[in-house]
Amino acid sequence: MAIKRQQKLATPPSHGAGTLTATEYLIMHLLVENGGKEMYGLELVEQSKGKLKKGTVYVLLSRLEEKGLLKARVELVESAAIARRLYKPTAPGYKVFTAWRGVAEVGGLRGVTV
Amino acid sequence: MAAKPKPKTHEINSYDEKDAAATVLAAGLAISEPQARDLVDAILRDSAGNKDVKATLQRSLDDLRDLLAKIPVPATRRRMIRAATFRVTVRHSRVWRFLFSPPGSPMLAIARLIYSEEKLEKIFLPLVSDYRLEYESAARESRLKAALTRLAYWWRFLEACRLDKVYSLLQMLKTLRDLFF
């Protein structure tokens, strides 16, 4: 029974924009758990405790943004003289994350232990 | 009959300020040291030449004479002048400037060549922003930490490029699959 339930949950809730990889799920988890507040890349890396890499986090965030699961806002950092992007989940982002949470809870997402 | 010991090529009997100037000139003009030494002699000898060049060279020779007086061994003199020349040359070369100053600009320059403006904005500008902030705090602590931060961010830049290429490839395969199957 438990195996059947796990198999059912381990099936991706949807394809394409609704598909999440383990690291993408981790990013969504950190953002949702932050109470929907905006976070920037470095903050996500720090809070992931080494699970996310500084070099790849922006590629993943960019992909999630393209899927419409996150939205970004640009903030100017005066000391760096450059713009920094702040991210927060969108309404579809919350939906997809909730759907995938069940999969992650039964270990259907490889490498996700949040 | 005992074999005659070969003279060691790196051993030199004398290394004066003119030789030191020749070492510096050779590095700057990309010529051999003997050629540079001839050039030094020619400039000093030629009274009809450019007087400013001659005066500058004379001042440099005076400085070098004072410096070399502190180093008694000719081989050590040459080694130290060569090392110093190498450092100055590398530091002022285009490659060095491109790679190491200011933080993040070379990465953005490379990314601009390869990627679209959208990707630059979404991936590389935030990466460089983090880099500059981290570099600033590292530079306040020590030069070594700042240098390590530079290296680490170059690695992260390559990681970002690699992952993006992997995703682009997967996207292309998916498009092809949708088209044909």
C-alpha cells in the first residue's frame, strides 16, 4: 500500500513548466519557507547549507523564472555598482511547489533532504 | 687524465648596471639580452641621439647602480633583476589587466560575447554583483583572500557557463523531440 502511494506520488504532477529537478525544488522550498519574502542568490546559497553552488544558482533561478514559477525584481547595490536580482515565488510557483512537496516527502526527489 | 669540468652556464662573473638595464630593455622590447646590451651602449655612446632618452637611461643606470651595490653576487643580481622585470611585465600586460582588474568586468566581457542580453542580465550580472560584494570584504581582510575570491569566482563563472550550455542542449533536444515524435 505504502509502495503504491509512493509510486503514485513520485510521478511528476505535470510536465514542462511544472517539472522540478531536485535543486530547483530546493530553491522553491527555501523561497516558500522564507514566507514569500524576496531573497537573492547568495542568500539562497547560504541558507541551503552547501547544497546549492554559487556558480549554478543563477542558472537555476533563471530557469525557474522562465518557467514562470518565480518572479524577479532588480535592486541596485551601490557598493557593487551593479544591479542585484531579488526572487520570490509566483502563484503558479506555489502550486507547483505544493504538488512536488508530496513527492519530496516520500523521497521521490533524488538528493532532496530539506 | 681527469676530465675537465664543464663551466656552469648560469655562473656569471659580472653583472653591472648596464647589464641590468639590458635585462629590463630586453623584456620590454622582446629582444635578447646581448642585443639590448648593445642598444644600451649605443644610446650612451651616440651623442647625436635623442638627449631625453640618453638622460632617462643615465638616471636609470644611476638608480640601478645603487640597487646593485647592495647585492654582491653577480648571479643573484641577475636573478633578482629578471624576477622583478618579469613581475612588472606580467602585471602590465594586457592579459593580466584583462584577467585581474577590475573584478567581474572580464567575466561580463566574455559573457557579452557568448550570451544574449537576457542571459547576461539573469545569470551573469547577479553573479558579478555577488563577486564584487564578496571581493570587497575579502580585500579588506587580506590580499591572499582577495586573490582566492577571484579564482573561486572564475571557477563559478565557468560552472555557470557549463550548466547553461547543458540546459541549452537539453532544450534543443526537447524541441527536436517535439518536432519529430
